[in-house]
Amino acid sequence: MTERRHDAPGGGTPSAGRDEAAPASARRKPRSQRSATVAYGGSAVAFAAVLGALSFQVAAGGDPAIGAGEPAAGPPAERVLVRRIVRRVVTTREAPAAPAPAPAPPTTRSS
Amino acid sequence: MQDVTFTCMGCEMRLIADGVGDAGLRGARELLDAIDARLSRFRPDSELSRLNADPRTTVPASPLLRAAVGAALWAAERTRGLVDPTLLGDLERHGYAASLAAGPRPALADAVAAAPARAPARPRPGAPWRAVAIDNAAGTITRPPGLRLDTGGTTKGLAADAVAQLLAGARRLVVDCGGDLRVLVAPGAAPFDVAVEHPLSGERAAMLRVARGGVATSGLGRRLWRDAAGRPAHHLLDPSTGAPAWSGLVAATAVGSTTLEAEALAKAALLRGPLAARRVLGRRGGVLVGDDGSVELVGRAAAGRPSHVVKPAPAGQRAVAS
């Protein structure tokens, strides 16, 4: 009877195969593994970019979550009842007398 | 400052006094009343009237009457006979026998227009006033019988001087006897601005700044009437003719060391006429008003310099004609 081996492409044991006959291209990571790396790296870069943008925005006072925000309200105004007391003082002054006409200067005339 | 006006001697009197009490003013009025009572020729019972009616050559006279006659003689001497106290007869003959203080009088402009030709007055020949003598020791006045005296030409000046002497303690004083003024101002006090009335318009003709001395005006405007013939007449007679003098001036204002002197100079200036009046008024000066209404400032008044001023007058307060 014939024994058939079904080797995995590349033959031999997996380890033996890799060691022995793997070309340079074969030594590259597998496609799935590369995709993960790219995904992870891209995600990290995107995260860093978004994080940087958000940091800049927050530093600039534009918090995207809370918006520009309202100015901080002071403590509630204390209600003070002010009673204005108006005191009126009426002063009556006598109108100054009309200035007396200046006396006529001494006058010399024929007598 | 007290300012009192009242009537005496047939004209308006005014006392402007600073530093004089009521008693002083009362005394001044009493003195003026006494002068009027004793020296008025319109009062038959006055001492002057009794002297004129006395047939004796030498007549006892009170100190006041002797002072009044003495002042009249002094004025005659000072004016070389132009202010003559012996013209009473001529004055009455031309219609001035009673007081003219009240009653209508013709307008001066009309009188000037109807007046005869202008001519300067001259002293009376013989100067009868020189025959009058006063003996203060004996208390008498001697004059030829029948020579009547009129002290009216100098009495107001004498009265102003007498009142000023009575109130000599005043800080500032003006004694105004019917337009004849005596001014007295203590050193450091402000002098008085004395207005000169224009005889034709009644407006102010000029302003003189006076600190002490006398200011008097002689003019035709106040004692003016028509004689029996209807001709205009006034009380300033030409001694040489015994008739009213028409010299070309209607008023003359003089400044003197006393009111008596100012009064004598003013009369003499008016009687002499425009040409000689400037010389009569002399260095002290005064104001001349021509019968055409023209006003001329003479002497210090013309130079804008005040008369008898204690302190120099501020700039811009010169004598002005208006």
C-alpha cells in the first residue's frame, strides 16, 4: 500500500518548512497580522490626532462637551430693602432789596 | 455816609458827610439857618437889612455880619472890583427886589437869543466898595450913609466854608450850598467826583475830581427874569453899567482853595467873558460854558488833572466832557 502524505504546502513540518525553505517574501508577516498592525497603528494615530485636537480645543476654552459655557454666576444677590429718606429743608430768604440807586454826585451849578 | 438835602437861603442845600454824627449835621443846619436869617436881604428883619436901613455911618454889627461883609470886600479885592457888593440899587432897579427862588423864569436859551451885544464887564469907576470898613475890635461896620450892601454874591461860599470848618473832623465831606461846594477829604480817603451841570441842557457838562477846596459855579440860568421892558435880565451885573452883563458866557465853574474864592473867581470869569476867563480861573482851572452851549475845560481840568487831590487819581478817571 502507498502512503500518502499530505504535507502542508511547503512540506515537512511546519517548523522544518519555515527554516528550510521559506523565501524572503515568505518571511513576511502574514496579511492578517499586518492588517492588525495597521489597524492598531492607524487607530493610535487617529486617536492621538483627535486627542491633540481636542486638547487644543479644550485649551482654547471650547470644551465640546459643555460648550463655551456661561459665565460663572455670582452668588445670588442679597435682597436689600433700601428706604430712601428724603428730607426737604425749605429755606425762605428775603429777596434782596433792589439796590438803592447810586446817590447823585455832588453837583455844582449856577446858584 | 450821610446824605442830607434841605432848603435854605432860597436854594437846595446838601450835606454829604462820612464821620459826622447827627449832632454835627444838626449844628450845620442851624448854622446855615442862622446865616440865612441874618444875612438875607429879602428879610426886612435881617441884620443885613437893618444895616442897609441904618442912617448912621458906623453901625454895630455881629461877628457873622462882619464876616459876611468882610468876605464880600475880600471878593471885590480879589476880582479887582468885578464882584462888587454895592450894586444892590442897580439890582433892584432891574427887577431883582424879591427872591426868585420860586416862580417861572424865562428859558436861558431864549434870554441869550434876545440879549444885547456881548461885552466883558468892567469894575465900577471909583470902586465905592472901598469906602466900607470893618472894625472887628469895635464890632462895627462903617460905610457912607445910603451905601447899601449885598453880600448875596459871596454868602453861600462863605456859608459852605463855615460849615466845613464846623465839620472839620469828617473823613469825607461835601457841603453843597445851592451848587457852591466845599470839599474836605481826609488823607487816604477817596476824593469826590463833582459834576458840573450844563446851564442850557441841565445835563452833565464835565466832571472834576476834588479832594479838598471849593468848587463854585456862576451862571445865568437860575436867577433869570424879564425886566419892566420885557428884556431878559439876570443877577450878574456889569459894575461899570449897573446892568446885567452879557459877556458871551452863560456859566463859569471855578476851583479855589475855599468856596468863597471859587465863588468869586467863577463870577469874575463869567463877567470877564471867554477871552479873559481862562486867565481868571488860573492854574486851578475850571469849566466855561459859552452862550452857544460850548464847554471848555480850563487849567487842571483841561489837563485831566484833579484839583487838590490827596492821592493821584487812577488812570482813566480824568476830567471828562460829555
